[in-house]
Amino acid sequence: MTAKRILAFDFGAESGRAIMGELESGKLRLHELHRFPTGFVEVNGKCLLNVLSFYEEILAGLKKYVREFGPVLDSIGIDTWGCDFGLLDGQGNLLAVPYSYRDSKTNETDKIIQKKMGKDRLYSETGIQMLQINTLNQLIALKERERTVVDHASHLIYLGDLLHYFLTGQITMSYTVNSISQLYNPVKQAWADEVFEAFGLPRRIQGDMIYPGQRVGMLDGQIAAECGLDPVPVTAPCIHDTASAAVAAPGGGEGAAILSSGTWSIACLDLDRVVVNEKARELSISNSGFAFGRNLFAKNVMGLWVLQCCKREWQKKNPGISYPEIAEAAEKAQPFTRWLDIDDELFFNPDTMCGAIRSYFAKTGQKPLGEDQIAETARTIYESLAMKYRRNFDKMAEAAGFEIRELNIIGGGCNNRFLNQLTANVMKVPVMAGPGEATAAGNIMIQAAGLGLFGSLDEIREVIRNSFPIEYFLPEDVDVWEKRYQFYRERVFHG
Ligand code: LRH
């Protein structure tokens, strides 16, 4: 078999990357071609997405590919974070600059949801975790504040579909992103019309869904010519990045839980069925559309976002400070001196994260930490993350009737060996860490499946196992960790 070359654009909350995957003899080799910032831009007090700069960065990535590998490419596909979207009019024009889900416009939307539909009914209809970042919350906020945009909208288009549209002229609706919008009913596998009705949203914005591996269209001829590429198809991966990452979880399958660790940490169980029951509703667990007809039973944890924001603040006094240095310092700090509920709303998008942590300590009667106490702060963040992982996985396993025998941590966060070890200690199961590039790898493998190279997740995961180093972390000091976990249950999670 001659090597196939497939290009993935992976848009994460901190950065975007163009990564080319070369598939040959049952192995996948990744080449990073281009990296660029993706953070939101604040304009007139709004947090907006610079989607035109994203488009330019994609073109820059395509040009770098041609410079290194020539004009022949087998496929291109984009994955991005979920929830964010644009609205198009009937002629396909973008009606407004898309918002970032971190914008404060959704701060009050849960009250509207409770009043107009009730959270329990919304959960029964959609099987999705209540989060203010959800597409539904964003649409409700837009309808309240910028009604004309919603009134003129003909198409809802998620960020990844929007970027595909810029490249192909085809308007699509990603199944994997739509599945977490809270506009979709996973049991009926259809749009949740009751939700549209309850919130007065126009049904005309619903579109036909595109599933992982389906062709979006051909790269626009003018773009191809400008970049020096031969004609090349654009293939939908799992456009939702978490689903892309889970594709490339080598330990996925029976008994193995998956943690996609990045700006958000998403705790996932890869299931052959949708779970919308009383327990799932109580803990607000998502049914997130996956590949090959499977379901990711999933729950968001605020994730490394808290640390990412602290790092930006620490960098003002310590310009060169890196994540490995932070982790090393945290490892040497005294354990269990403080605690956080990492999902507290204080941490969602504060003016200063170090300030938000101080406020949390104050409201829970803990001793403050100074701005320069990096090691202690980071240690508290890591411990609190690990505790939240355990709590979520325990509840998810109970709701789904799943026995977790192993945990596979994937994504950029799995390079943090210290956090992997803490997670193994509190979860009391072996942790398998890698690949760090799971999202891009999963994106590429689903495009490859779309080209007919693979027919199942098992085949894909075997290639992943043969292609990337995986590191194991065995539980240590489990009694000490269990005791601390029980403290968190009582004092922090309240049950
Ligand atoms: C992770 C992710 C997650 C969504 C969030 C907005 O990157 O896609 O699955 O909930 O971003």
C-alpha cells in the first residue's frame, strides 16, 4: 500500500495546529506543520472568535504542507471545540461574528431554562449536561439580546462546519457537535423539536447532519490553486474534538474509561447505547455522539483551564515558566493543604484566576495563598482535578452499569506525569497515558475510514497502539488518597 497523507486541522482553546498524518503499513506518523493562537478576542466587552484569522491560518497550513510534501494530499478535515457556532442567512452570509462560549451573555440563561422548560424535562429530551456554554444557552442569550440576528438566520453552523464551508462552499451540520448542543434528542436520534418550541427558536435553522467519515466536498479550486494543491476532498472527521480524541484512545472499549485532558477535561465512557436515566439526570451527564454509531457518556470538568489562566498571570513575574516546571514544583509541595471545587462558577472566566482562587478560599474558610505561591496553588489545582475525576467516574459508572478497570488519559494533559499519578492514586485503577496527540490522530483516522481504509474502531485503535508510546501509572498510597477523597465527598462535593 502506498502511504496515504491526510491533513488534520485541530482547533483547541489554546492553540490550533495543522498536523499531517502519514499512514503506511499499519502505522500512523504525525508531522506538525503549523501552530497558531485560537483564543477569543475581546471587542466592546464581548468575547468573539476571530474566524477569518482561523481561515488564514488554515491556508498557511496548506501552503506549508505543499512546501514540505508537494501538491498531492488525500484528504483534509477539521475538528474544533464544541458549542460555538455562527448563523448564516439564506444566501450563506455570516450574520455576525461568532461568540466564544466564554462570553458572559449566557450567565443568566439557566434561569430562563428553568422557567420555560424545566431542567429535568430538558435533560429527558436531550440527555446533555447543563452547562452555560451549551449551544442552546447561547441561542437563548442571542434571542434575548440580539434578536435580529436570530430572526434573519437560515442556518445554524458550528465552528468546524463553518471552517469547512469556507474551504468548500458546502453548508453542513456536524452530527458530533450537534449531539452536545442540547437541541438534539439522542434517544430518538432526531432534533429535539420540543426544545425549539419551548424557547421559540426557529426550526428552519435545523439542517441535515453530516456523520464522521462523510465527504463534505472538494477543496475550492481557487484555494487549491493559491496553495499549490492538486484537487483534494474535504472529509468530516468527528468534528467535535473530544470525539476525535476518543477515537484514538488505545485503551478504549470494555472496562476502560477515557479522560480527554485539555482546557476542559472530559470524563468519558465509550458505550454502545445511550443512557438517559434518573441517575444520569441527577449528575447531569452528557450523551455525546461518537463514531461508528457509538455514544460517549461524558461529563465536563473545568479542566486545565484554571491552571492555564494562572500560568498566564504567573508569567508576568516569571516570563519563562513552563507547564513541566509548574508540575515539578507542585510535586515537591506539601500535599492536601487546601482544596477547590474545580467546577465552581468562580473559575469560569474571571478577570483574574489567582483572584478567583483567593475568593474560593475566603468563601470556604481556608487560609489564603499569595500570588507567588505557585507550587502550592498548582498542587491544590492538580489534587482537586484528580478528586473531581474520581467523583465523576464513580457516578458515571453507576449510572451506566459500567465497571472501570483502567483509565486511558489522552490529549495534551496526559503529558503531565504528576497529574497522571495523582489520578491513578485516587481512582485506584491503572492509568494508561497517551497519545498526547489523540485529537489530531483520531481526526486523521476517521478521515481514513471515510476513504475506506478502516471499518471499525478496533482496527483504528490497533494502529494507534502500534504507532504511539503509551506510559502506565499504577496506583500508590491508596489508603491516604481514599481518606482525602472521603473528605472531598463530605466537604466539597456534598455527597
Ligand atoms: C473540549 C470541548 C468540550 C466542550 C467544550 C466547549 O475541547 O469540545 O467537549 O464541552 O470544548
